[in-house]
Amino acid sequence: MGCLNKDSRTGRPRVIMPYTVVCQLLILARGVAVAQPTPLDGPKQTPSASPTSWPTANQPASLPATTDSQPWAKGVSARQKERALSLYRQGNQLFVYEKYVEALKKYDQSLTYWNHPAIHYNMVECLVNLGRYLEAHRHLQAASRYGVAPLGQRLYRRVRSHRALLARNLARIRVICREGAATIVLDGKPLLVGPGETTRTVEPGVHSVVATKPGFIPMVRQPTLKPGTLKTVTLSLIPRDKVVYRRRWNTTWMPWAVVGGGLGVAALSLPLYLLARNDLDTHKERFDALCVKSDKKEGGCLISQPSNMSTEELRTWRDVQSLERRAKREYYASIALLSAGAAIAAAGIVLIILNQPRAVEQHRLQAALARVPIRIVPDLGYLSMLLRF
């Protein structure tokens, strides 16, 4: 079955086969498809503002309908809501294009007009995508403050999944202090005033906990926290009047003497080094005097065979060899003295550090003094006592 059409050359009717019609339709359809604008020709559609919208990887949460009686809407005027919604929609548009840093700025400005949980939730989405988990945890607490009502059931389930994600990537620290009026500082920021205890969510890594109180010795702890773990730090302060400062060795001059001895040994290496350099220079001058420079083929300096040397040249050649060996011995000895002196001086510095005064509680010191093991050796006729603390 075909279709009739006129031939442009003869004017006679001709038959168009069905498959030809199909081909023309396919070409026409292809041309129409190419003519359609691509998604880049126009802006993306903004997310729906309906309360049932579910956020995906490129769609932020929308603000559900609220009334003035709801807790998160009390005290917020219509003008504030309008301004907050304007900034909120701008943040949503940036969120759609995955411009999370710019979207965060818009959401943060929106919060100054209306502290809505959904705005906090969108900030959580941005911060999680940026890997800023600790900030995301803070905003997640604000997003779930009023429970399910301001977010909806499906969105609140998403909040719980984010909570589990942050729990795996963050750490927690519990600080306990039973001392009254003690000030506890975590990473340079006030934490609590004792007595009491508290738990904080922090980034994994090394943290600093400091407890201070007038009349007491400050206590510092530096725990290392791993992701997904809880670390308990207990702080106990010691009164200054119950503390005495003691050194490991009463002879405080001894570590300094070790340092001085090491520097003295190192100083001995300088004359030896200068003597070795002088001998090497003399060796070079005498060697050049005996050098035969006529052999251009070898490209270097050749010493004549000992059998061809005169008695005076042979004596000079042996002196040159002896001078070279002596210079090398002096050089290696200077290096050895320098290394030994540096090692001794370093050991003295370590001893100085170890001999710094240490705070020791008086009752512990007295208990250590009381534990004096006594050993009696009848055959030798003397009493041996050993004190350890």
C-alpha cells in the first residue's frame, strides 16, 4: 500500500512506499528533538514549597505551613517571615546548583529573621556535603528541637539518619570534676564550674582539658579521641599547701656538668679539624710537585714509577703518602670528637629536663619514706637500707 504524489520532473503521479513515509517521519521527529532547548538553556526549576516535598541530593527542604500559635513561630512578625522566606528561597536556589557555601550564607541571614527548624535542617544538608560535621551537629540539634511537627515524618526520619552519620564521624568527651568552684576549660573555651560533669561532642583528635582553682595546682589532661567513641576524663585538684616540690637528684649541678663536658669534647674537634685541613693542603702542594703532566692521553696527572724516581723523589713521595694518611686520621678523629661531644651535651640537656622540680603530695611522700626496706647481712656485719619514692 502506498501514497500518490506528483513527480517534479514529469508531472505524473508516483507511488510513495510506506517505508519512505516512515523514514520521513523519523527525520522530522529527529529534527524536532534537536530543536528542543537543553536544560542549560534555561534555569532549573526551584523546589516546590509544599510541606510534603522530600529533599534529595539536589533539592532542599521547604518550609511547611505554620501558624502563629506554634512555638517556632511565636513572636515572629509577618514582615520578618516575609524577609526570612525571601532569603530562604535564594538559599534553596543556590542549594539546587550545589553551591553550598553561598547557600549557607543565605540560610544564616534567614535565621536572623526567623529561627525555623527547617532552615537549620537545610544548613545541615549543606554542612554534611561540605564535610563540616561539628557545625552540622549543632544545627541538627536546633532542627530537631521541636520534634516531628515543624519538619514532618519523612523529613524527621532523615534527621535521625543524619544523627547516626554524625555519631560515626564525631567523638564525645565526658568531663567529671568533684572539686567545688573549680573552673574547667575545654580547648580554651569554658566548659563548666565544679562540682559537676558534662558531655560534649567534638572533632576527633587531641584535645586539652584544664582545671584551675585558686590555691590549687592546675591539672591538665590531653586525651586523644577517636571517631565514634566516648572518652571520660576525671579531674582532681591538689591544694598547694599539701604539695612539696622535689627533684630527682639533689645535685643540681650534675646535669649542667654533663652539658659542659660535652661542649668541651666537641670543642677539641676544632683544632684537629684545622690541623687536618692544613695537612691536606700541604699534601696537595707536594703531590702536584711530583705530578707528571706530560701524558695528555690519560687526561690526568700520573706519578712516575718508583723505579724511575731518584732517591730524593722517592723519599718525598713516601712523605706525601704518610702525610695523606695522617691528615685522614686527624679528620676522622675530629668528626668523632664532634659527634661524641654533641651526644654528651644532648644527654646533659635531657638530664636537666628530667631534674626539674616535681609536685609531690606530702602524704604520698611520707608514705614512701615510711616504706624503707631493710636488709641485714650477718656475715658482713652491716645494715643496708633502700629508699624508693
